[in-house]
Amino acid sequence: MRCIYCRKRAGIFAKVCAPCTRVIAIVERAGAEVGMAGLVDLFVADGLSREQVDVVLDAKIGSRPTIRDHLTSNLTNALMRGLGMPGRQSPQDVSRIREAMNAGNGAGTWSRGESPPDWRHG
């Protein structure tokens, strides 16, 4: 069977390969307790490469938000609560924002290499 995250061989009955399982375990164990820098340290300590981690964090499985969307939502909400605001950003909200930003055709977007518009002289 192929891994649902990286599409490499996972085993006869396994849906997730060993490296992707390690990434998932780290995120589940510490994702809500540490920030992204702390997660990076845990991934490095476990011997995982950036490529292995990115594949899992950015894997789109069905219509569900990615793991990175979940982490971003958690961190954003914690920051907002720390600033005294209600933290209400869902992983689905993060996914919609990311997809709109990647589309690059919405109002207020510009391509790499372009300068942002000067809003003072509109």
C-alpha cells in the first residue's frame, strides 16, 4: 500500500509509512504545546528532514485542511487570546486564506518580483 501523505511504500496493510508516522506522532504529542520553532527542534532531534516533514504537513487528504493549517490555526488563536482577543480562526479558515493567497488573482495580491501597490496614492 502507498502512504497517504508521501505516496511512498507504507507496507502491506499500513496507510502511513514509518517517517510520516514519526512526523504525525510528534505533532500529536507536542503540536498544541510548542510553537513552530519547538516543533522544528523536535523534528530535527528525531532525525527527520525538512522534506519529510513538509510533505506530511502540506499533504491534502480529501477536502480536509492540512496539518499545517491546523497548526497555524492553533498558533493564531493562542496569539490572539494572548493579546486579549477572541481566537476564532478554524483550520478551514486558514485553508481558505492559503488557497486564495496561492491563487494570486484576488484583490490585494501581487506576484513575486512585483512591488505592492502604494495605497496612499490611489
